[in-house]
Amino acid sequence: MALQGVNLGGWLVLEKWMTPDLFADTDAVDEYTFLQYPGARARLRKHHNTFIGEEDWQWMSSHGIKLVRIPVGYWILDGDGPYISAIKRLDWAFRMAAKYQIGILLCLHGAPGSQNGQDHSGKVGKANWYRSAVYRQQTIDILCRLADRYGNKAALWGLELLNEPRVGIIQWKLRRFYNHAYRVLADILPPHVNIVFHDAFSPRMLSGAIWNSKHQPVVMDIHWYHGFFPLHRWVSPAWYYRLVLPTHRRLLIRLKRWQGVIVGEWSGVLSGELLRKYPESEHAAIVAEHIARQLKVYERADAWFYWSYKTQERGVWHFRSMVEDGHLPLRKS
């Protein structure tokens, strides 16, 4: 039975679509460009201090959430250029997690140079992380500092090396980085803390990428967003479930032969093209079934994490509202 989890996205790493009012009166597309504007730093500090509060930890605990995945950027410790540090708020999160008995998966969402060029890496543009050994070593250094700071905290469930790295013909660089990071961190972290690596959207290719030579637990992170699958354009939800979800179930079983596996990001979002085929009065039921069928598959993982705990507006991306509105059933124990 998988541990139930949720991402605290849009908090310590910004994504404009999640909190558009924060970006009001700017043309910013990411955290980097947002912080170029006058007054942005003060607005961001207020966001860090208010977006997630103790009441949210109470709610998660009372609803059976066992883990949270917290995205952070490399600037979390010291800031860098326009970026500001939020380390005190992360320290607070560890205190809250310990108080409410929730584990933390700390995920490096933004690496120096950007590992994917996406807004959730801090800066839209090129993925320069692969081009520089200096960037990759800086990433190791940051992970080590996070391991030193939080390794002995009771709440630390795992440390994720990199979120959604872009990969292609340079897969060998990613594999080498993963194994280097694993060897270094295994000498720092307590033996129960999981070292987590993302599959770079190539789970079959990356399975077993980390050779577990030091017996520190290794976990692969998979992200499945069905709303973005082009198959939705041509088939009904029923056919989609028959075609796709059994494949995912078999893949989870196969991958777990080599390492632990989590579904680190997923949601109930479906494509607009699919939903437009049905009356609006049926949409809520279709989404609820979509969530229930996914959960049945993801129970084969070690843990799952919905994206995301909250957004500015209630809806399918807003985990708490989905639970409160009865569309996402949770185990309370």
C-alpha cells in the first residue's frame, strides 16, 4: 500500500500559472524575471510566509497525508543574483513536519544553469546544466549542504537529486551525475533516508541507473500527467483506461525489481479536448473516475504525490479542494 503524499508546489519555487496574482503588473514568466521588478522581493517573502501555514500541516495530517514533496531551488540556502534564500521557511517546514508526523521528500527543482529550461527550474530558457561540469559540481555541493542540514531531522524521508532533467543523447552525463551524487550523499545521510532520482521521462532506460553500492535506499521518481497524452484526442476515457493504465501497472511492477518507485507527480487533470466531448454536467464524475482509476494503479508504488497541494484557484490542480469536494478519496489511517 503506497504512502499518500502531496507536493507543496508553487511555494518555494514559483510557477506563474499556480499563483498568477503574485505576478500581477509584471511581464515575468518565472521566478528569475519576477525578481527583476521593484518590490518583488518583499512580495515573494510574504508569499513564502503565508502560502503554506501551520493550518495546512494540521489539515494534511488529519486527512492521512504521510509525505510531502517540497520543491526547492539551488538558491534556497544563500540566494543567488536576483534569487532570495528561503532557508528559514524550509527550517520551519521541517519543524511542522515533525510536529504533525509527516515525512519530507526534499526535491531540487532548480539546479545551477537549469536542468530543463522550464519555469519550475527557476528560469525559462536553455538547459545549460549539461554543458558545464562546474554546474554539476555545484549541484552536488548544494545537495551535500542540504544533507548536512537536514540529514538527522526525523522528518527527512528522502532527498531527490534533480527534478525532470531534460535528457537525450547526453544520458550518460545524467547517469554519471546520479551515481556520483549517490556515492557522496550515502556517506552523509543516515542509512534510512532515501536517495531519489527522476526517470527523465524514460523509466525503462533509466531503471537501475544508480548502482546501489553503499546500500543506501534508492528510489526512482516517475511523473505521469494523463491530461497531456495525445491519445485523449481519439479515444473515450474508458478506452484510455484500458490502453494506458494497465501498461503503467505492469511498468511499476517491473521497475520495482531494481529500485523503489514513487509517482512523484500526478493529477486528475484531463485534456480540454476530451472533456469537450461530454456535457459539462458530466465533467466532475469523469474526473473523479479518472482519479480513482489512477489511485488503484499507484497503490503499487512505494508512495504517490499529487500535484499540487494548492493553487490560487480551486480546481483539479488544487489537491485540498479536490479532497474537500469529495473527488479524491483518501485513507485517513
